[in-house]
Amino acid sequence: MIEIPDLAAGGLAAGTLSAFVLGGGLLRSRRRVARQQEEIAELRSQGEGARAEVTRLSRAYAAEVAHLAQRRVPAEATRAAHPHVQVPGPLHPDLAGTELGAGLDGVLEGVATAVAQERKRVDAAARAGMRGATREIQAGLYRLQDQLRGLQQRYDDPELAQTLFALDHENEQSLRRAQVTAVVCGAWVGLAREESHLVDAVTGGQSRLVGYHRVRVHNHLETGTALVSHAVEPVAIIVAELLDNALRHSAPDTEVVVNLERAHHGVSVTIDDAGVGMSPDERSYAQRMVAGTEPILLSELGDPPRMGLAAIGQLTRQFDLSVDLSSPSPYGGVRAVLLVKNHLLSRIDPAHRPPAAAAPRSTRTAETQPVAEYALEPAAPQPQPLPAAVHATGAIAHEPAPDGDALPQRRRRARAALPAETAAAPARTPEESAAALGALQSGTAAARSAASTEGNEPR
């Protein structure tokens, strides 16, 4: 029989054991709660850090987008018209190679493409408007030219004839400017003419300029060298523009020297002036313009626009001509070389169709036709000649070798002594001036385009 003290001791032991079990469970629960609180605190700290990082990135992205809108996009749009403008990079260089950096660069590329397309559209509209305006101007100038020619044939008074020739020459200059503008805007150069002597095309371009009397043309081509019909007017326009640049950028008391010589691939027209020359940047720009390999927008021609070089570039591309401005002139100015290739050349029998009376005679003779001849013969008289002091030194001539089968031998012509001072040209009478202008008029008539109207121009 179990006694009461034993039962009490067992119950006490059981209670103690239960207390220990419950205490251990409570302790573990407290530790778990504490650990969970630590984890919650750590997560809360991480959340606050992430929130701060998100805030920092948001501000950085906002600043980057603002920099894109305020600085980079305007610079990219400006660079479309001014390639020298530098586009700033992103504010944070570490964006390079990231998706955000690629997205920002894509925005710039899209802006550049849109601006380029819009500039082309505006330029095309401007060209169309200018073509229409110049067509009307050209038609009016052609009609005025016809009226002046009629008056020249009707009246024989020398003073009146001289005045009419001066007006005709002024009208010819206005017509040249309108024609150059039309060519730059994509218009046709004019009606195709019949084959013409190349020297006539050169003197025809010369006759369209102010100061034409300062130009000295030396013809070293074989007699009868001519241009095919569709190349006559382009060559005349290019020569006129190159001569115009040479005359404008050289002193009025200097000459512009033109040499027509045979080359391996065609005929070269070399123009040398004694002007101010060009800097390397100006020469590079001019060469890019006359090459015609890149499209040129009207907005790139300056204010006021300089149409001459752009017109040369249009014609060299359309008619497979070549113009080089990379070499300086031996006279200190600019050398321009126009190469007319063989497929644009023809031949005219000079016995049936001789060159114009005012055109310089060829320096070649029957004995030296196969070989280029550099000895200069006296050129046909031109109105208001200036002293040809530039050509009196260093000319190269040929003389036949003793053996008839051998090639001619070159010799250096002695330098001629230049006069201490050039005497002033005597004043001419009105009759002499009219006669000189008449000779020039008849000599360049073959190099001028026929009068055309709006209906005759090809569309």
C-alpha cells in the first residue's frame, strides 16, 4: 500500500519535470522571437537602403534625361548643319555599355536621322522654288539679249554700238548668275548645242566675266580639237566659274593664265592666278565642293550663298568631268585644272569650220603636230590687253632634232628682260573700241547658248 508521502514526492517530481520542459520551450520560443525580430530589423534596414538607392538612381536618371534634353539633343541637331560641333557625353560615364546608355544613344540617332530628313525636305522645296524663279529670270534675260543683238545689227553708230555691247555684256553676266543658280538647284544647263571647238568654249566662258581682258588663253591643242555637243555648255560654265574665282581673288593689275594642253586621258584646262591663295581648310572645302561626290544642301553654301563651286560640283558629277584644286599656282595663287576626258572630245575639220576669229591660235605647227608644243605664238588681239609680263619667263619650247626620225629636243627659252615700267595704253577711239568689242562678240557667239524660253527647257 502506497503511503501519502510517496505520492506527494512523485507528484512533486512530475511537476518539476513539467516545469523544466515548459521552461525550455519558453526559452526556445523567446530565442526564436528575438531572432525573428533581428531578421525583421535587418530586412527593414535593407528596405531603407534599397529605398535610398532607388531614390538615388531615380534622381540620377532624371538628371541624365534632363542633360539629354537640354544639352545633347540640341547639340546633335546643331551638328547636322555644323559638323564641327561636339555632342557632350552622358553625365555618368559608367552608363556606357548599359541598356540605359544604349537607349540614350538611340534617342540621339533618331534625332539626327529626323533632322537630316527634314533638312533634305526643306532643301528640296527651296530648290524647286528657286528653279521656278530662275526659269522666269532666264527667259526674260534671253529676250533682252535678243533685243540687244537686234539693236546692234540695226545701228552703225560707233558710240551707240559700244554702249550696246556693254549692255549685252552686263546682261550676259546676269544670265550667267541665273544659270549657275539654276544648275545648283538641279535644273538643266540649257539646250544642247552642236559640236564646238574647245577653245571657243573656253573663250565663251571668258567673255561672260567682268575683267575678261585680264585672262590670257594659250592654246597648245591640235587644231580642230572639239567638244561633243552635250559637253559644250558645261565646260563653258565651269571655265567661267573658275575664271571668276581667279579674277575676284587676284589684284586687278595681274593676269590669269589659261593653258589648253593635251593629256593622256583627255584635255586639261589649267587656270593659274597670282591672287591670295587658299588655306588648307579652304582648299579642302573647295575640293570637296567641286568633286561632286557628296550632296550639297543650299544651307551649306553660306550667307549669301556661294553658288560657283557648288555648280561646278553638280556639272562634274552629271557630265563625268574632273576639277582639281589641290595644287597651288606657281604664281602664288590658286591652280585649277579641268580635265575633259576623251569620250567628251571630238574633232572638227578646221578648214570647213574654223574656230572663232578672236580665239587664240594653236601653237602647234604642221611639223610638230605629233608632239606637244609649248612655244607661244602671238595670240589674236583681244580688247583692252594688259602687259603679259608673267609669261616672259621660263617658257619651254621645242626645236627639231638634226635627225628627222628623232623626237624634238626641249630647250629652255632665255628669260626676257622685263621693262622697268609699263607704258600706259593709248586711249582708243570709239571706232576702235567698237571694232574690238565686235571681234570679241563674233568670237564668242559660237560658245553662247541659243535663246531659250520656258517652253523649250527640258522637264
